[in-house]
Amino acid sequence: MTEEKLKALLDSMTLEEKAGQLVQCNAGQFIANTLEITGPDGETLPAEDLCRVMGSVLTFEDAKQAKALQDMHLAADPNKIPLLLMLDVIHGLRTTYPIPLAMGCGFDDGLVAECADMARKESAACGVHVTFNPMVDTARDARWGRILETNSEEPLLNSRMGAALVRATQGNDLSDPGNVACCVKHYAAYGAGEAGRDYNTVDVSERMLRETYLPAYKACLDAGARLIMPAFNALNGVPCVANKRLMNDILRKEWGFEGVVISDYNAVGELVSHGAAADLKDASRLAMEAGCDIDMVMNAYYLHLPELVREGTVSEEMVDAAVMRVLRLKNELGLFENPYHGADEEAEKKIYLCPEHREIARRAAEETAVLLKNEGILPFRKDVKRIALIGPFAEETRLNGFWSRPGAEKYTVTLPEGIRALLPEAELRTEKGCGAEIGDTDDSGIAAAVRAAAEAEVVILALGEPENDSGEGRSRAELTLPGRQTELAKAVIAANPNTAVLLFNGRPLVLTELAETAPALLEMWYPGTEAGNAAARLLWGDANPCGKLSAGLARSVGQYPMPYNRMSTGRPKPEPDNQPFPFTSCYLDMPNLPLYSFGYGLSYTTFAYEKLTLSRKTLGRGETLEVTVRVRNTGDRAGKETVQLYTRDPVGSVVRPVQELKDYQKILLAPGEAKDVVFRLREEQLRFYDMDGKQVCESGEIRVSAGWADHLLLTESFTLQV
Ligand code: NOJ
């Protein structure tokens, strides 16, 4: 449809119909008409009304339902404006790939794109028009259960991976029924909630906001994301959905965003509980004035926008502008011509969980697992006869993580299935040992687990955090393994030191006690559909671990917040980190550094960082220099290494971080092989926000290093002359 036709359509709509385009309910409510919309005179709206007015629907089942919803709506809507169908496809639809935090550990934008492409195909066939993805909230507090939804504690990683996901999901032409629009979320700084509690208030400085939190949303919009979702939290005193500075000034004016803003679930209504609005009417006004186009779920907009316009509180132009943005999106998706978009029951059957998709999911699970410790016991030998598989996750099917689709566990390859597929001859005994629930004190199964361990040649201990303990609304104050798992681990390892621990969890846990005794630790996160196959291949060396931590693992929850790119202080703690130094910035009872830092991860081979060279000694405004890092595989098997480039600006008009990731490249090296990895470092990557909130670059020394956080192996300097 042309812009003129869309405009004519808008002009023909009543105020109520316009408000209808700006509200959303979920499919269950839509079909059953159970949404409690109370009309202006206290009456409940009849079913036909709901079908007629609603502009979009979220959370539906499949292609069949997608078509039914569209049919119901189009039959009732006199304007014949198709519904927008939205779904949270976060790490796969039917074929589940690893959680985003794990994908961050892959340090591989290409892998993110490959997984997103597979999710796109499955989503399109399901009838999804918009996915509420990517979530790029930089998160540096593992107490926050939603840390699993982000790629990293690191803004650059979030920016690159978010952008890669957007490009792979949206393609070049949204009217192509195979493509799906992206809604980037949660704008802004949702990951900085005080004390790691979900939905909690956020107070960050302008510099922190601009340097740490905003870049990833901006990168996703630059990659073309058509929608954005304001976060639940209040940011510096004003809830995001009503935050004019965030939405009007930064998003619309400064960044020029012309797409659709959709509130989070009931966030407009929650302006009342925030104490930011007196009632739903006031909430509608505030959100509308801040530029929020769609009110997800709540009926604030539907009930109050017409009234607000009629009484002159909200201008009709403002409502029209919001409706036009929604209509344009529907038009761009080609919905006026093809309201089903890609919904196709036959395609669903063909591609859901097809071998190619399973293969991608398996590879992703292998490439994102992080080997934290290995005292030479992994990989196991394939001629093993007796294996004990112990722990609450030994036979678990729920290894997919939050946002996996209901029923996803039915398709999960479990650990026993994966091990049997790889080693059909070996005897495999499983014991649960104990539970993994918070507060579970039952240790009656530990004795049997110890016996099984003692009788086996090798032991796999599958520990972690139940799937429901991370995700939305699932913050924890303690980050150790729940239940009696640490006791189980100690007893099993004492009975058989040939034990490797596999960890399944959605957040960086505190593993300090476990790491002291476990001979090998392999962090699997929630690997998804192919969990068992990936784990078996990693344990027996068919796959070589290459993941690097996308967020550091604390020694104690008391170390949070613990960003790897912390600011330098006036009293830095001198080396070594293992003892306190009076009157320096340190703890009396533990080191400052995390147990495992950002960017850390082992392999079954070893790598030597041989040389770092700079193409020039000075760098001017707008210029680029090349940094070459020579890395050699010094072990006896092929392996992938993520070469990470860090900088430090030792003197600035404002205090700068002690290390900042600027680039990364993942390379494959054969045994003995060396490669020169070339990075192009641009002057603009060294800019920062000064005292006055201006982005500047200051002359002086810049140090360039390769290695991982807190372990920079090679360093050279150059002079910035701007
Ligand atoms: C609430 C969550 O915060 C958001 O991430 C999600 O997209 C919406 N619900 C819709 O399910």
C-alpha cells in the first residue's frame, strides 16, 4: 500500500479504532475473550469488539492458530487491517539453541547469525510477524535472573551479537514471508536494577548510560530493528515507558528512530504502581506523550486514549502518528496483501527440529560451553567400560532455559541419550544423588551416588540450577549451587577423582567451593535441544571446548557489581591479589578479582600468544591502526581460540576503565599452526564521554593488549594525537 493509501485509511478510522491499533492482548484472551476490558459505562466488551478492535496479539501457538486469529479478526474488522502477531522467540522456536548468555561465550557473531537464521525460518513458518528479540541489556549482576537473556556483561559483545541477530532475522525485505521483524529490548539499562532484583529501580550516571547501556540498543536499531520495547524499570527516577528524555530526546530525536515503540507487559498500567501516574488515564497520557505507540496487554490505551483526545489533553496528531507507525509496519510486512505472512502448517512439519537445525543447535551448544577447569582428566578415553552419571541433572530433560517454548523438553536429547549414542558399548549407571531446588535439604541419595561413583571408571556429575530459577522474575540473593549439590560433589569426587562436573545453569554461579575440589568443570549453561549430544562429544573430545566467559564468575556474591571494565581508583590494590593491602581498594576476606574472569575459557589444546605489533606509533583523528597478534596452537589437537583485543587509556579528563574490550576474532588452529590475527583499531573506538557529556578523544598514550580480562598477556602502546 502506498503512504497515501495508508493515510486515507487512517483518516477513515474512528478514534476507538485508532486506539485499537495501539493495544495488544495474548492469543488465549483473544480467542476466549477473557480479557477484562471494561467499557466506559462499566460494561465488559463483547467478543466481537475485542476481535474487531485489537491491533496485535502476542504469544500464540502455531501456524494454525496464527491463521485462525487473523481470520477471526479480519472477519470482524470493518477496516480490514490485519493483526500483528508477536512472539518471544529468544533462542529458537522448536529447535532450541543455547541461551543468549551462552551464545555470548561463543564470541562468534557468525554463529549467532546462523542460529538466528534457523529461528527465523521456524518462526516465519509458525506465523510470527515480530519477535521480541534481541534482548541486549548489558547485565553485570548475576543475581538478576534475566542475565541469561543477554549475551554478555560487555557492551561491545551485546552490540555486535544483537546486530547480527537483527540482520539474520529481518533479512532485506520484510514483506518476504520468510522474514520476521525484530523488537529490541529492554530500553534502557534494565540490567542495572539495584541489588540484582528484577523490575527494580535503576540509577546510573549519564556517562554510564551512554558508554555501557545505550550502545547495544543503538547498534540493533542501526542494524534495522523495526521495534523497540521500553524497560519495566524507572531510569533515574522516571519509568522508561514514560521517560521522555529516553524516548523522545534520545530515541526519536537524537537517533532518529521511526519504528514502533511497544510497552512491556502491562508497563503502561504499572505507571500507577510506580507512583508516576495517578490512574490508568494518567498513565495512558504519560506513555503516549513519551512516544510509546503500543500498550502491551493492558487496556489503558483502549479505554482512555479516545477520551484524552476528545477532552483535548492528548492531541489527535500524536495518536495518528503512533497509528501510522503501526500501519506502516503492517504494510512493510506485506500483511495487507498476505495477512498470514509465512504461517504454513506444512513448512512447520518440515523444518521444526529437522536434522539441519539440530546440527546447528548441537554445534552451537558445543561452541558455547566453557571449560573452566581441567586437571588433565578430560577428554575421557573412549575405551571406558563403566560410566557413572550422577546428579540432579543426570536425566533431566529441561535443559533449554527460560523462553524455550512450552513442551521443549520433549525434544531434548538427554545426557544418557547423548552418551549412549556416542558409546553404545559402555555400561552407564545413573544416580540422582540429590535435588537442585532452593532449600532442598534431602541428602538421602548421596550414599548411593557415592557407591556408583566408586564402582565406575569415570564419573560425570551433572549439577546446576533448575530451569525455573533464572529468567524473568527469578532473582537470587545467593548464587551457590542450590540444595545439597556441593556436598554431593565433594562426596562423589572423594570416592572417584576421575570426575568431571557438567554445569547447567542460566547465570554465572558462585562455584568457589566446587572449584577447589572438582578435577574438571565444564559450564554447559542451558544448551537446548541437543544438550546430551553436545555434552557427550565435548566430554569425549569429539568436540574441543572453545567458549570464553561472556560474564565473569564471582568468588562470592559480595563482589557484585563486578564489571570486568571497572574504573581505576586512587588506591588500587597492588599485586598479588590473594592478600589484603591496608588502605587500598580491596576486601579483607577475599581477592578482588573474580574466580574466573570475563573472556576466560580453556581448551583441550594450548595456545601461545607470541607477538603483538602495531602498524604505527601514533594515531590521529579519524585514523585507523592495525594491531597484529600472533597466536600459536602449542598442543596436539586442533582448537579454536578467541583472540581478544583490549585497550587502556591510562590518563584522561575523566577516570577510564582499567581494561576495555575493543574487538575479538575466533580462529581455528591446527596443532603447531600459528596465525597472525589482524585487528583494525579506529580512533573513534577510543572516544569517551567527558565531564560535560560530550564524546571526546584525548591525546596521550593508549595501551593495547591481547589476552583475557585481568590476564593481559601482551601489551604495546601508541600515542593518540588528536
Ligand atoms: C515481559 C518481558 O519482560 C518481555 O521481555 C517480553 O518480551 C514480554 N513480557 C512479552 O512476553
